[in-house]
Amino acid sequence: MGSVRYSSENGIATLVIDQPDRLNAMTYEMWASLEGLVARAEADASVRAILVTGEGGRAFCAGADISQFGSQRDGEDATRAYDQAYLSGCAAIAKASKPSVAVIRGVCFGGGFGLAMSCDLRLARSDARFCVPAARLGLGYAYEGVRALFGKLGAGPVADLLLSARIIAGEEALRLGIVNALWGADSFEQEAQAYLGRIAANAPLTLRAVKQTLNALLAGEQERDIDAADRAIAACFTSADYKEGQRAFREKREPAFIGE
């Protein structure tokens, strides 16, 4: 049985989808664990960003573990519970106050695609492949899932992905905005780590304010909390980190932010 492993180092909380013999397909239990793992990262003051990735080099996540469909997605109640675990896990990452980054190698299909799109940023190796195969499996793709994709990609790419169920390779994924950066295998690990390190070195209160604003922009009208975004932005200007940023700029050195 697979799991989602948690570790934290150098300001980055890492969630590793660990079921490589099934291309990191997610079981119900794995989806259900995401909320708690994100909460753990949120509660840790040393964490400045959340990294989501897959074990090994073959896959980020192949989606839901179809071996469970007969038991976990058979019947209306079971299907509803499974879908809720998936949506709640993705929502925990999307709505986290700390930025999230998906680091993608190889296959990123189905629920794995939805999980990656729940992150604020997606960094991909050039062999990454993307697909939402619901139409090939006879599955109904949940309204909330479609809305989340629509907010990130727009109507045209989402219609293409869901109606064709085709596989999209790395370069096209970059062009469509599915991924934010794409690197070859020879430089991917180094480039991805450098990018993550750059985020972790930035001012935590500014990162939080950006997340609050992005969350407000992507939320539905009734869920949009602009006041919370405004408060987070205002907090930046009264912080010790704001003063440190100015000093570091004048002194031509790297700032040492503390999140206060």
C-alpha cells in the first residue's frame, strides 16, 4: 500500500507520493492524508514553501489507483466519499497560506494532473507527460475540479484536455501554461532545487500575501476574501522583514528574513 511521505528541510516541506510500482497512483487513504500533511506544513514556522513530487523518476502521479475502483468507487456513497477525499486534498494544497510547487517527472495523469494543478507552480522535466483520461474511463469529472482547472488554464485548454483525453508532452504543456518551467534531464534536478531555494529565501510575509491574493482571485465570488488579502499585504509594510529587505538592498547583500 502506498503512502505520502513528509519531510522538512531548508524551509521546504516535501510531500512525496510513494507508490512507484503503480506509477505513484493514489489510493483513497493517500488522498485522505493530504489535508493533515498540509496542516503540518502550515503549522511549522520554519516552512516557507510546500513541495509535492513523486517517488522515483517514472511518474509524478498516474492518478487514482484503479485497483480500488471496485471497492472505493462502486456505488453513489462510496464514489462521493472518494471524490471528497480527492477534492479536499487538492483544496488543502491550493488554499494553503504557503506557496506550493509541484516537481514533475514522467507521468502526470488524471487525479495526479489535478493535484499538480492545485499547486501554485509546476516545474517539469522534459519527459513529463500530461493527460486527464476521465472520458476514456467513463468517469464524471467533478464540477469543483473543472472549475479549478478553468481558473488556471481557461476554457479552451480545459475543454481540449477533458474532451480529447489526449496525452500532452512537455513542450506543449509549457506553451499551454500547464507547467511554468521545463528543463532537460541533465539539468532538471539542479534547476528545480535552485528555483525552490529562491522561493524559500524570500520574505515569508510577502509569500503569504501573494498566496492570499491568488486564492482570492481564484475563488468563487461568495468565497472571495479580499479583506484577508488586504490585511496580509498591509502586514508586510509593518514587519521587521520589510526593514531588513531595505537594509539588505542598501548594503548590497542577501536579506535574512525571519517572517516577522
